[in-house]
Amino acid sequence: MTDTALHSSTDQILTELHEWLTDQWDPELTVGEWWERLGLAGWSFPILPPNAYGRGLNRNDGVRVAQAITAFGALGAPAGLGLMLAAPTIATHGTQEQIDRYVRAIVTGQQSWCQLFSEPSAGSDLAGLQTRAVRDGDEWIINGQKVWTSNGQKADMGMLLARTDPELPKHQGITYFAFAMVQPGVDIRPLREMTGRALFNEVFMTDARVSDDAMIGGLNQGWAVANTTLANERAGLGSGGGNSAGGVAVPGTVGGDLERRAGDFVLPRPGASTNGNGAKKGKTRSSTTLQAMQSDPRLLRELAQRNGAVADPGIRQGLAELYTWSELGRMNGLRMKAAREAGRDIPGMPNISKLSMSHIMRLSRDLGLRIAGASGMLHAYEPDGREVIVESTGEPTLPIVTEMALMAQAPSIYGGTDQIQRNIIGERVLGLPKEPNRDRTTPFSELPKNV
Ligand SMILES: Cc1cc2nc3c(=O)[nH]c(=O)nc-3n(C[C@H](O)[C@H](O)[C@H](O)COP(=O)(O)OP(=O)(O)OC[C@H]3O[C@@H](n4cnc5c(N)ncnc54)[C@H](O)[C@@H]3O)c2cc1C
């Protein structure tokens, strides 16, 4: 397709979306009603294929649609791991019946999802997972423990990886289930982080149950299915955290937002009145928005200009370094986009983007705290406390700087650690030899385990 043809098809999509929003957006709808309209019209996650409540758009156009919904002043799609990971995975490996059961509930925000992959002894070595699924008639009995389960406390469903056959080599005896989180035998315990939030949880499953027809992709085929989820995770992180249109409303029945007024969740746009009266006081920005603000070098430059730290040549050098890394990230993003539009790929680029994003977050942490000086030691866990800090220091961005400093460790771990990204680049892009092991031929039951 030529550049002109590409642009005109994007323009057509955005024109159609604008007409649809003009006709359909109503801030007086409940969140649940609005997401039902958005999802069934194929606008929640339009990169999904048409048989899975999408429009088959490419990822770039999907991002443009999400931005256009926000720019219009309507509530964005039901963001979260359901949309970013579960929906594309089920659209790829599920039956049409499963797509209609699960993906429909995701794009309309009726159900939220979490990712039940990592275990205490299976993170980087995910295929070493030990949660067991044992068949009982047309159901499976689940026993095991997961950890680092982001938003598990608000999830209706989980993408569960469990071992269904320990006598097969470790990558072969795993099955992927759509698992109901709200049931007897599921104990979800939030883990409080040093930011003061409890983003993730431990999840204990004791004789919990999942039915045979919730198996995605077939018995013992879970590794291939999980790789689709992980590929979507990397692509989502590379494009800035998935669906940036997501407002602050929480999808699913556990979060409690579905019955609330949609217009109350629309974030005010700088210098514009919203089409929905704006988000109510007390609601914080989505983590995606926060991350975008944190990695924007202007935030720290403006802080340094306001408090005089910019007079320090070391700070100016740090700002220049951060700007350079951000520009490299932006240009690599443009290279990837151009390659994709030309039907090509740049091997290793998603891994490099992830490494660069973790590096920028660490640079921002160190530089931000140097600029903030002693006031960088003040951090509040609750919105009220943050307001007190802003009032007493007169510095509106201080809570963002301290939050960024405390959260900067996370990107180098989630979605595959920095070391694992480097291993992938070494083995799959540079062709270096893998570490020798017998994992792919030895039955899982005979492999050494940590516990
Ligand atoms: C904010 C956040 C959110 C998360 N959300 C989720 C979630 O929702 N669902 C979920 O399932 N998981 C989630 N995780 C877990 C995440 O996927 C794991 O933490 C990650 O895969 C690393 O696993 P681990 O913590 O067990 O560390 P380990 O795998 O034990 O690694 C420990 C250290 O050893 C290094 N290492 C390990 N193996 C190698 C190797 N082969 N070569 C070189 N170095 C190696 C690692 O790089 C690391 O530095 C989340 C993590 C974070 C930080």
C-alpha cells in the first residue's frame, strides 16, 4: 500500500470514529452502558479482528483511534490486562464460542482480567511453573501459588498457566485456562510496595476449579498460547503501556465503576473543556498517563528552572542526557513504525525499546531526586498527603518525582527483566549460542526444582 493510500484509509477511519462519537457519546450514560456501545461498535480495541469485536486495524491506527477518543472528550476504552493481553490471545487461540464468551465481556468492560503467570520459583524461567491442574470429570482442580499478580484484587478472570502433565518436558505439559477469580479456594493477598500502593498480589489457589471448556488453545498447548500473551505484553509496553485511551474508570464487576456516570471519569484536557465535565476530585491519573509524564524530560527541566537547580552544570548535563535518550527512544519508535508500515521488522527492536525505557526511568529517578534536593525525601502514600506536600513546598510536580523514583525499579523487572532482554538479543538477534540444558527433552518431574 502506498503512503497516500495508508493516510487516506487512516483518515477515513478517524472520520468514521468522529461521526460515531458525535452520535453515540453521552456523559450521562453509566460507564457500563458506554463501554457496551464502544465495544460492540469495534472501537474499544480495533486491532482485534472483526470476528473478535475489533476492526482488524494495524497497531498504529489502533493507537490513533485511542488518542482520538480521548481528544474528543469521551471516556476511553476499558483499559487493562484484559484488553491488552487476554483479548488478543483468545482471539488468536480461542474458539468462536470462547471469543463470544470472554472477548465480548472484555471489550465492553464487563469483566476485568489479571495475568496468573509468575510464581515464587518461576519468573524469568516461566516454563518452570508448578501450579497443578488435575482433571476431575469435565473440570480441572487447581492447586498452587502465583505472585506479582497486578490488579488481581480487582479482577473477575485470570489468564492461568498450570501444569497439566509433569511427565512431559517442561514447555510441553502446560495448559492455559480462563480462570474465575471470584470462587471458593482463591485467596488474593495484596502486596504493598514502597510507593505506598498495592499494585500486585499473591494469589493462592487451593482446590479451585475451572471447567474444561475454559481451556484456551488445547490441552498441553499452553506455552504457545502464553507466548502470544507475552508478545502482546512486549508490544504494549513498547508503545507506552497499551491502550492510552483508558480513562480512570476500572473495568469489571469488582472495581465497582460500571454503574457510575461515564462523564465523571473523563480526564480534563489541558486548555479544553471536556465533553463530560471532567474526572471528579480524588480520582488519580491512570498509571499510563503517569508513566508518560514521568518519562517526559520537560517535567524535570521545568522543575529545575523553577527551583534554580538548573544553575548547576551537572544538572544541566543530566537534563541533556535524559533528553538525548528520550529522543533516541522517539526516533527508534518512528523507525519501527516506518518498518511496520513497509511490512518489515527490525529484529530485537522491541527488546531494545524495553531496555531503553528502563534506562530512562532510572535516569529520571536519579536526576529527579538531585533536582528536588532535600524535599525529594517527602513522599505521601495517599492523595490528601500529596496535597499537603504540594502546599507546603509550593512544588506541584514533587509527588510525581518521588513516585517516579520509587517506581523506577519496576520496568527493569516486569515484562521480562533487563538481563532476559539482553539474553534474547544475544541468542535470537546476534545468533550467540544458548546456555546448554536438557529442559526441552527431560520430563518436568525429573528436573531439579528450587522448592
Ligand atoms: C510491577 C510488576 C508487575 C508485575 N505484574 C505481573 C503480573 O501481573 N502477572 C505475572 O504473572 N507476573 C507479573 N510480574 C512478575 C514479573 O514477570 C517477574 O518479576 C519477572 O518475570 C522476573 O521474575 P522473578 O521476579 O521471579 O525474578 P527471577 O527470575 O528470579 O530473576 C532474579 C534475577 O536473576 C536474573 N536472571 C534470571 N534468569 C536469568 C538468566 N537466564 N540470565 C541472566 N539473568 C537471569 C534476573 O534478570 C533477575 O535480575 C510483575 C513484576 C513487576 C515488577
